[in-house]
Amino acid sequence: MVPDAPTSMEDLISKGEALVKDGKTQNIMSLQVGQTGDAYHIYPLFSSGGGSFFAPTANGDPDPKNVTVDSPESIAAGKMIGAIGEKGSKALKTSIDGTNAIPLFFNKKAPFLISGPWAVADIKKAGVKYDISPIPAWEGGKPASPFIGVNGFYLASKGKNKALAQEFAANYLTTKDVQVALYKAEPRRPALTAAVEEVKATDPDIEKFQAAGKDGTILPAIPEMGQVWAPFGNAEAAIVRGDDPQKALEGAAKAIRDGIGG
């Protein structure tokens, strides 16, 4: 459906609009929003427009005392998102959520999907031709910065078999065979470089996802992040539906600050 990766978000929308107009697909792109929003999936577009959740501290960590959801830059980003919402180009829709975002793509009802490695298994099963590229930025904007997460294992502090658990985590889960097995269960990039070298020999997606995450933002590992998801998601959904971005983001910022303060 799309021979070449879009060079910008505007180019993506233009290509998608042309395909919809020609009757070749039904949606410009598939990015899950839902009725209550999805802060995780919209963040690349929000960040490319200049938006952010927290200002950085001197060492670059997110500062929970400095919420920036209602900063001028964030409001400008919100207006960009609103312009491609349901009262704009309709590239973003609240009807697209976690249940149908990936199926819309592999059923060819959307030419573009903004998602992660967890989508690949279903896409391959459907037999759809696909490629992986970095999320395009807004023209003249910052790089689109998807959240980067890492799966990990935890040891129970009050477990009865601490020595065995420690041995299991430190000397078994870190072996190449186990890392490769975890990759085969779900094709995410392994943590162990030896495992990466083995799987990328037969899976070109590994390096493509790594390239797509080059400008990513490490998902803030601070307790205060728990106060962000729902208020920001609700603001995003309101903006996509056509509400005023400034009002929506100011309301979200207040709820986040109140939640952190509480």
C-alpha cells in the first residue's frame, strides 16, 4: 500500500488520505486512543510537537516537582494533535483502541500502524507485507520520541528460597539460551548481546526496532508517573474529539499536580 516510508507526520497523513480517497483503505493510520486516551502511544507525536510530562533535572532525570503538561510547548503540541483528530483530518480516532489498532493494520484497513514489537507476531500470522521505520516527526519539529521500556524480573524480598531465586535470576535467566527463548516467545530485542547477535541473523526487525527507538525517551521510572496516565489520557481523548487543547491540558496538569501533591 505504501512503497516508501513517510518523511514526516504530514507526509504520512497525506499518503493515508490519498489511500482513503482512492478506496484502498478506511483509515489514515492506526494509533490507539480509545475513549479514555492512551498517553503511551500518543507520546511520540506529543514530544515531536515539543510537549513533555516533566521538565528534566540537572542530571536529566524527570523532575516530578516540575509538571510541564500545560507548558506553552505542550499546548502547541496539543493543538497539532487536535488538528489531526476527529474534527480535523481524522487521522486520530477515539474508536481506535487497544482491541482493534493492530487488526486494522493487518486487515489492511489502515496503511500505517504506530505500535511496538508486540504487534509483529499477529502481523506475520496474517501474512501482510510490512516494514518498520522510525515514527515520523512533525515538519520542523523535534524527533518523535517513543517511550522505551525494559522487561525485567524481580525477586520477592520475603521469599522462602532466596538463595535459589538469586541463582535463578543471576545465572539462569541471563544465559543466551533463555534470552533467545524469551525472544521466541515474543520478538523483542534481548538484553544479552550474544543473544542479539544470534536472533538478528534471521530477524531483520530487531535492528529496525533499535533504529526506530534511537530518539526514544526512557519511560520515567518514578512513582509520580502513576499520576500522569489517566489525566493525560483523558485530555488526549478530549483533544482528539475536538475539545480545546489548552483547556484540556491545563485540566490534566492540575489533576497531575494534585495527585502528586496528595
